[in-house]
Amino acid sequence: MTSAAAEAARTFAANRAVGRIALAVKAAAGVSRRARLREEGSLRLRCPGPPAGELEAVIVNTAGGVAGGDRFSLEVAVEPGARLLVTTAAAEKVYRTLEPDAAIDVRLAVGAGGSLAWLPQETILFDRARLARSIEVDLAEDARLILAEALVLGRSGMGEAVDDGRLIDRWRLRRNGKLIHAEAMRLEGGIAAKLKARAVARGGVAVATVLVAPADDATVAAVRALETAFRGEVGASAWNGFAVARLCAADGAALRHDLVAILSALRGAALPRLWRN
């Protein structure tokens, strides 16, 4: 690499956003409270409202989005008996980049008798965005989890499509240290053309996954009971003690409608106020 190229690379790296949140939540006197919180770089976490049985935490990215070369790390630990709901202040936008991937690494751990609802708002990918994300979850034997992640590829309401780009999404779920679920998705190159394929998304540009543990056929039945109200396609199945629902829709609004219906039914409680704005 020439000195000019090396200097350009250093300048680029110096202007990338780097952020980290490390949160631990504990149960005390019938409510869930922050035990530890560390914030670095552009990521912040706020807990609105008074102490309650379920603590609500809101992630804020002060960088205003995610660009190529940005690196974010999110670590959440729910200690035994505690209950936590995590969401985001707004949909996260991943912007166009000329070369390097943005990286988001999520690590979630839920202790004995604890529960975690991981409910960030949508991640919106712009044309030529490049994102590599990993989600690692470790559950105690009787821990509970609802995890929902939604992806919208392009802002269709503004006539935008993701004609090119890269998305790598890797999930791992463990209970008592044993791997019980693994999945990976890779979309690269002509994404818009690939989404048109019947076996991929049949023209849909908005997808989501909801993972529930523990869960059984009753969980699946609760999702399927909503099918007449869905605006997109939804499939659900249960095995190995947990359930997964897959959603695909023509646009982000339809996806959000279906996702809100499913999460409200499965939680049996109102979604965060930020979801309802």
C-alpha cells in the first residue's frame, strides 16, 4: 500500500463510528433494576419510566445511523429473576458504502428465572449498504426469551430499492451452553433481483424473524390465529422447545402491522410506547 493510500485508510478509519453498550439487570425488591451499565462511543442507553417488574431499556445511536466501517457491540445480561425489555429509539438506518462492511455484534444472556424481550425497531438498508451482524444468545434452563428482528431493504415509499449490497446475518441460540438453534442469511450482489424470486421473497422487501423460548405448538397456534389479519405472509413452527415465526411483506408498513400483532399476542402486554408512535 502506498503512503497516500495508507493515509487515506487511516483517515477513513478515524471517521468511523464505534460504539458499545454493556448492560446487566438485576431483580431487587420485586422490581428489575440496572446493575451495571457501560456506554462507549456513539451508543447510549436510557431507561424511561419508574422502576417496575419489567425494566424497559432504549438504545440510542447518536451517530444517526450506520455507515461502512462502523462497528457496534451490544452486550446484555439479565441476572436471575430479572425481567428486561430492550428496544430502540427509532429504526436503524444502514447507509451506502463504497467498500467496508458495517459490523453489529449482539450478545444476550438470560439467567435462571429471568426473561428478555429483545424488540428493536426495524433495520433499514439503503442501496449498496453492507452489513455483517451476529446475534449470540445464551439462556439458562428456565429463562424466557422473545427476540424480534425486522429488516427493510430500501424505502419503497420513496421509490428506493436495494439494487446492490451485502447482508450477512448469523444467529446462534444456546440453552445451558448447548447449541439448540443456528441460522445464517447471506444476500449479496443484485439483492432486488434476488428478492423477486418466489423461493426468496416473491417480490417482498421487508422480512422479520420472531424467536420465542420456551415455546410449543400453543405458541404456533397463537400466531396462526391471527392469519386473517395479516397483510403479508407469515409462517410459524415449533421444535426443540422453542418457536420461530417468519414474516415477509411488500413494504415496511405491512411488516410492522403484522409484527405488532404477533408480538402483542405472544407477550400478552402492550408494546413499548416508541413502537406505537
